[in-house]
Amino acid sequence: MHITFRQLQVFESVARNLSYTKAAKELHLSQPAVSMQIKQLEDQVEAPLFEQLGKTNFLTEIGRELYHYTRRILGLLDEADEVIHALKGLQRGTLDVAVATTANDFATRLLAAFARDHEEISFRLDVTNRESLIAHLDNNEKDLVIMGRPPEGHDLVAESFMENPLVVIAPPNHPLVKQKNIPSARLVQETFVVREQASGTRQAIERYFDQHEVSMSTSMEMTSNEAIKQAVEAGLGLGIVSIHTLRLEMETRRLAILDVEDFPILRHWYIVHRSEKRLSPVAQGFKDFVLSRGKEFAGNLLNFK
């Protein structure tokens, strides 16, 4: 195949947006020019890359495979560009980071502090769930990922930089709020609003209940910590979340942390990347910054208990 770099750029944009029009606008090209590039690429692979159902474009099976490799190729070229500029002594670059939704509060403050000392560096931040973070790592799509317990069976470098306590939350008027050292068995009488099965928080919660031989009654599953906090505040059940998601609620006293036996559950935050990844100077600088100063940006919210 004789595929050009421009064809891959155009294909990546169309595949990501699933729209020729959006890709044309993003790349500052006319829509016929985008269509021509895709047609030439399809001629090279001798197969259609997209199919249209109604007004919606979809990747074909071959299109999905090519998209996977295209992202890796473009990512490696971006990485090479960063290294070359660094070797030339240029003080600029782009930092592409993905963080768990639970880490959004302190991670954005970390990035802001790093940015103040590196004004010519641009940043891309993706705040997403655990499943997407693992996909980013598998596809080598991000410079660095900030997450809870890293997945097993993946070739990763993961370094812990601070604790991530999970706490039980309740509305301020809940009868358990004033009690001390609440036995784990008492939780059987309560219902919980929980994260989805794939989340790291959910896995840690289930380990706690299994270890204490206590059953957990769940009233609903949520895909975000914000939804859990709102549901708990509305009285739909208790919740178990990272304390790092509770800064505003603790300051405004909209939620309370319960004093439960063997809580908080102490987990850790990790900064993670593929083991074979050659970090750019910008990414290495941010990693060093997180490892040395990450704790400064979390605060001790357990003081609100």
C-alpha cells in the first residue's frame, strides 16, 4: 500500500467525528477534498472504510482496524515531533493527559500549577471512566494517565503518588451521622447508590463487603460520582466515593461522612503510562511534578469528618 500521511490525517478526523463535514471544518478543507482523500485511501486498501445507514456514517470492519493503527501511527509521529523539538532546545510542546473522573478536582489544579511554570506548553485533558482509561493505555493514545489501581496483565509503568481514601457519605440529617465507629454489620440495613460494575471504586467496595461478610443492598447504579452525590443528597441511599470528589459538598455541608468501621478504605492514585513509551521532556516533567508535589493539591478533607 502507498498511503500518504495526509490521507491518514483526513481518515483519522473523519473516523473520529464520523462526519465528512466536521472533518472538513476541523482540517480547514473543502468537503470534496476530504471525500477525495478518503476515496484514494479506499483505493489503496481495496475496500470501503465507511458505510452509511440513513444519514449516519459508520466504520466498516476494515475501517475500524485501520483507525486503530492510524491512531498509533499519528501518536508516534507526535511523540517524535516532541522529542525532536526538545533536542533542538525548544521550550514548547503538548501534554496529553487522561484522568479518572474521581480525580478531576485535584488533577485540574495540578495541571494549572504546572502550566503556570510552563506557559508555552499546551494541554489536552480527557476526564473519563476506568474503561476508557484502560483503552487509552492499550492504544498508547495519551502521554500519561492518572487513575486508581492500574489494571493487571498490561505492560505498564505505574507509580503511586498519594492516598485515595474511600468514605461513606450520607445526607446531613441521616440518623447515622452522629454515631461513632458504626459496625459494618449495621450497613445491611441501608441501601447504597453505587458506581457501575467496571469502576475501580465499585470493585474496592465489593472487596470490603466480602471481607466483612456483609451483604450490600443497592438501589441504583450511576456512571458518575456527581450523580451518586446528588442521589445521596436527595435521600435515595448512602454512597461510597473517593474523598477527593467531596470538596464542595464538605465546604457547604451538603453531605456528611459517616464514621464506619474500617473506613476510609485506603486506595492510591497512580500516574501510569505504557512501559515501552518514550516520554517526551514535557510528559516526563509533568510526571516528576506529580510524583513530587501531587499531595499538595488534594488537601486533607478528612478534617471535615
